[in-house]
Amino acid sequence: MEIASVIVDVPTKQTDRAFDYLIPEQWRGTIQPGMRVIVPFGPRHIQGFVVGLKTESEVTKLREIIEPMDLKPVLNQELLELGNWLTENTLCFKIFAFQVMLPAALKAKYEKKVRLANRRAAIELPSKLQAFFENDGELDWEEALKLGIGPMLQREAANGHLEVVYVVKERVRKKHRKFVRPTVSQYELEEALQSIPAKAEKQRQVLQYFLRHYDEVELKTLIDELKTSGSTIKALVEKRLLIEFDKEVYRDPFEHRKFERTKPLPLTDAQAQAIGPILQSIDKGLHEVFLLYGVTGSGKTEIYLQSIQEVIEKGQEAIVLVPEIALTPQMVHRFKGRFGDLVAVLHSGLSAGEKYDEWRKIQRKEVKVVVGARSAIFAPFENIGIIIIDEEHETSYKQEEMPRYHARDVAIERAKTYNCPVVLGSATPSLESFARAQKKVYQLLSLPNRMNNQDLPAVEIIDMREELRDGNRSMFSRKLFELLQDRLEKKQQTVLFLNKRGHSSFVMCRDCGYVVNCPNCDISLTYHRVNEQMKCHYCGYESNVPKNCPECNSEYIRYFGTGTQKVEEELGKILPEARVIRMDVDTTGRKGAHERLLSEFKDGKADILLGTQMIAKGLDFPNITLVGVLSADTMLHLPDFRASEKTFQLLTQVSGRAGRHQLPGEVVIQTYTPEHYSIELAGRQDFDLFYQREMLIRKLHHYPPFYYLALITVSHENLINVVSATEKMVNYIRSQVSDKAVVLGPAASSIPRINNRYRYQCLIKYKREPNLTQTLKTILDQYQKDTKSGLQVSIDVNPVILM
Ligand code: ADP
Ligand code: ZN
Ligand code: ZN
């Protein structure tokens, strides 16, 4: 095999295929698929992934690989195949599909060092190499290439003797610590102990320690544990009984936290029933998808933990996905508490170095469980026994840039390969998943009750139209104000929730709650300040803002929206004595700010926590007895067909924040449309009825889960170019698909201009269109090849956010 097929790191249409390169003589037999290599490309040297080896190529004059970047493959065969699957299913460049699976530290240029993989290797290495690694020495990879011993190192890496580490320079954290270990045998230690005089008691204690623990130990730990001193150790080092050395330790973000170990709880009947089929699937090695449907506090996490236990006992591995925002210390605690050091944690709060450390624990099989946000789905495990996705309805599982994958789809694809179950958990499942469960594509498991059998909090829905009629123009209803005062007096805490998201504004009548919708698409029209028009960004429908409300003739019809800052100001006026913590993108931008603000609130440093949806999750403090939702409408009228679903999920979730412990909770939801089913049913926490109502509407308007969607977004600096290009695409697609598909557009995107580029889109709704993927590829081909036109075209298959 002297030829390697390489996907090069040049993300363009023309280069989106494997290129053949000759493997230089010295590297033959060591370069393998899944390794990264440096290759010549035009006049440049660039990175690429080896995806295959072969003996022949159609190309006659092959160029040579310059050098490998890895000693061992960074992507295994399964992940390479998954990359192809991603490319096909999300229509992305191949190079993006491979890069998304690796931690950032491997993407950039970092210093690379070779070192011993284990102690035993020191004697098993060929003698020529041994000298480089004496005294835990490391060898610079560039250096090794210059010395011409690269291929030799690579063979030893394949034998498991050597490994490569990427040195990510971090400003603050130290990664080396001082360690001590005995240099002589246990027998010799024993002898030495006899010869040390009794008055050197401290030294004797240290030797006794090493007789009990004949292993290396961190210097600091040893000193703390034996209450001894550095000079005592020094003395023993001078006697050549011990040796001090530096060692890289993982930058464990949780290292200063103690995790109390927990044991599996005896399951309730409901839990036992729910876990049964999962355990069976694990035992039999069957791929099945389960939808674990249970309110917050119904014991889902305990089911995850015990399923994972079973998987670990079988010698397999588990991936647990949690939404980024819910990946709180509390959550991590539960997994670390049960499985200790067998857990790696991956989330965006980690530095590049920390992420790399966690990833390496997975690759080296030092852990059995990974808990992480979306990208953890690519954890390089090779014997997966279960994949769990908590809060499966969360939109953050979809990546909004190339590759536009949904973690749920990737999970199912990987689980098929490993013949293992996928468990999707939620109190408010996505309509897509619940519909699949109804059709028995997924197996539905239900946990209908909270563990503590406590009632869900009382929810009161306040009609803001009435407040206005009675002369209250403030953003707080009289009821909410009254309860806020009450909680201040009782020294209990309140969470105030304001949903503000996106850049869109809708037009609403403050007298009757009427919102202007598109007659074709059943989404609210978006208000455009520039020409004071309202537009539908699915189909392009336009209309003027009415002077009076078409429903009630009121003049109070205008666009709508309030920010957290404004609410904070008003709170200061009406409740000057209240201490308020505001949490939004402005106050939580810096690393750790989110956690710090939450813990201040937990410690009682404020009476009111005011924030956007980021506060909806993970809040579980005993003193919260009131939750207020200031305007449930802002999310309800987003120009997105999922607006009702999102509103229902969010209101259910925030309501669940009150009264989780002994103190009973109350929830106040303010709205201009109290009769809307998603608000009314969220108030009653009735998912089943909500599901039925929403499915009818989805069916009527040809939306998922009845239809699939594909969204094409086109942008250009010139408005005419965008419109005409989108128009052409729309016509082309119409000519290629069946008459059962609906092709909408061109329409202005809900954000019609970003960075001086106009944005138009085409939305395709379809059931079965075998030809569509090819049609979309053709469009991409054409426009991505034609870089001179300045048009940017992106395609999102199964989009989650349609704004
Ligand atoms: P969910 O993940 O659905 O929110 P949890 O698994 O967190 O629910 O359970 C809610 C609470 O009930 C937790 O405090 C948990 O420790 C406790 N719990 C769960 N299962 C049991 C059980 N079988 N016996 C006793 N307590 C339990
Ligand atoms: Zn009206
Ligand atoms: Zn429309």
C-alpha cells in the first residue's frame, strides 16, 4: 500500500474529494487511515486526513506526502465512516466533517512531543531510542523528523510504547507537578529502613509509606499526608532511595471539588418498569431508540445512571449529552458522584487544553463515560454500550454551522454501528420524537410522577389586556406585584423570566392580543422598521401595518419587545428595596460569570433573579417560591412554526423551577393571549393535549413531523442579485421535485441583512423526494464553484431554527 487518499484542508467545492499521494518509502506501513498528514498542495504545504490506502491510482504523476502529523490515527474507522455519513446527510465539505470530531487543540498548530506511553516501555523500546526517553524525557516531534527517526517512533507508537502529546500553552494553569517514587526495590527499601537511625523518625515514616504504597505519588500529597517536609524527602533523594520528577497532570476542571460517592437507589416501580427495556437492549446488544418521557424530578437521571452502570459492567462505554446551558456543576456532580474518575466532562467553558485533556482520557480508554454538550457525541470511544440525550427537545443539539448536524441523528447512526440503545429523555419531548414514539419507531417509556409526589406548582395566567383596561400600564400585573412584595417580606426568592430572543419584532394589539399572521404560513409577520412593512419570511407575503386592530379596532396596535435592562429599571422604581441579579448575555459574557451569579443567588445575596431563557434550566434552589414570566407572548410570536412548541416547553420548564423542595411554589404567567393553547396547556402542564393540538396544526400547514424541510439561504451585497439568484433556484427546484413537494420563496430571511449582505431564502417542504439531495448538491456545486459572483449559498437540511 504505497498510495494514500487524502482529504485536504481546503474547504472549497473543487477540492472536496480525496487526492492521492505517494507514501515515501520510510513511512510505508506506518501511515494509516485516520492519521493527519502534511501534503504539498499547489505551492503550499497543508494538512489533510488520510482516508484510505491503495496500491494504484489513476493519477500518473503523484506527489509525495511530506510527513505524518500523528503517530497513531486520531480518527478510527468508525469515525471516518461517520464523517462520510455527515457529509452526505448535511451536505457539508468532507474536511469539515472530520474536523468537527476533533478537539480544537488538534486543529491548530501546537507543539508536539513524543514520550513513553508507560513505564514498561522504557525497557522494551529498541535501544537506539531508549536514550531519548531516559528520566521521563520527551522528544520534540519536529526534532525527531530532522533526526530521521520518525518512522521508527511511529512503529513504537503502534506497539503501544510511545505516545504523542500536544502541548497547548495555557496562560494560567500549570500542568506539571512534582512527583516522587522509589528508585530501589521493595526489598532494598526494607533494608534501608533498618539502617536508618530511630531518631530520623520522619525519614522512616516516608519509607514505611512507600513500603505500603510502592508507587509514585505527588510530592505535595505525600507531604500533606505524612505531615512531613520537603527536606526530609530531599534527604532520601540524596540517599538515592527516592527520585523526584516532574509529571504532566491533567488540567481537571473539577479537581478541587470533592465528589461524594453515591450508590444506586432502589428503583420505584415506575422506574423499574421504565429501565427494564433499556437493560434488555443493553444485555442483548440491540439497537433501539427509547423516548423516556417524564416530568422534571421524576427520576430520569437515576435511570440514566443505572443504565450506564450496566454498560460499564459489560465493559462498554457510555455517552451522555446534556444541553450546554444545563451542564452545571450539579449535573456533573451526579455523574462524577456515581462513577468518579471514570467520567470525562466536555463543555464549552473548558479551555482548549482542558478539552484536549478530557478528549485524551477518552481516547486512551481511561474513562468509561463522557458527559458533554453537543460535540461530545463524537467521543472517540470504540465500544459504545449506550448513548443518552437528556432534554432531547433542546435546539442546541443542532449545530448551526457546517456541518449542520443534529446530535440526535448522529447518536442514532453511531448506536446502529455499535448495536446499542439510544435513550432520549425529556419532560416536553420534541414533536418529532413524540410522533416517532407514537408510531412505535421509538419505544416510549413514561415516568408520570415526581419522585417526591409533590404537586406541581400552582400556575396563574394573567391577562395583560385586562390590566391595561383597568389602567395599569406597567409591565407588572397587580397580582405579580403583590406576590413580589409578599416574597420580599417573607424573605423568599423569586425568579423573573423575560424571554427576549432574536432580532424580530411582531405587531400586536395591546388591547386584545391580536397578532398579525401570514395568511399562508401561520407564522407571525415580521415588522421591518425601514419601510414600516410586515413581511412573511417563509413565503414572502407583505402587508402594511394596520392603523387599527382588525379584531377590536383599538389604536394600541404596534410592535412589541422589552429588554431585561428596562425591567431592572422598573423594578428599581417599584420595589427599591429588592436586591436584583440580572442574568442575560451582557452580564454573563465572561467565563464563569453564569455560575458565579447563580451561586450568589443561591447564597441568598439577592431577592430576585431576572433573566432570559438561560435561567430556565438547572435552577434548583429550595428558597425559590415564586416564578414570574413577564410576557409569554414574545416567544409565541417568533416567526417560526415551532414557536408554540418552544413556548410550551419553556413555560413548562420555568414553572418547574418553583417549589421544588418543602416550600410550595407559585407561578405567574403574564400574557396578552391567555386563550392560546400553548399558554393555557403549559399552565396545566398538559403535554399530551398540547401534542394533539399542535399535531393538527402541523398537519394542516405541512410542517414537521408530517413533512421534512430544507432551507436554502442566499446572500449577496446586491439586493437584485440575491433575489434573482434565489428565484432561479426556486424555479430549478420546482422543476426537479414532484408536485407533492412545496417550494416557497424567494422570501427575505427574518434577519434580512447581516453585515451589509442581503439574505433571501427558499423553503422546501416535502415527504419523499429521492431526487432532492442530488438537486441540492447541484445547486451547491454551481454556486460554490462560481466564487466570482460573490453569492453565498447555504443549505440546512432539517433546520431547527427557521429564523
Ligand atoms: P429527573 O432527572 O427526571 O429530573 P432525578 O433522577 O433527578 O429526576 O430524580 C429527582 C430526585 O429524586 C433526585 O433528588 C433523585 O436523587 C431522587 N430519586 C431518583 N430516583 C430515586 C429513587 N429510586 N429513590 C429515591 N430517590 C430517588
Ligand atoms: Zn385588538
Ligand atoms: Zn407566509
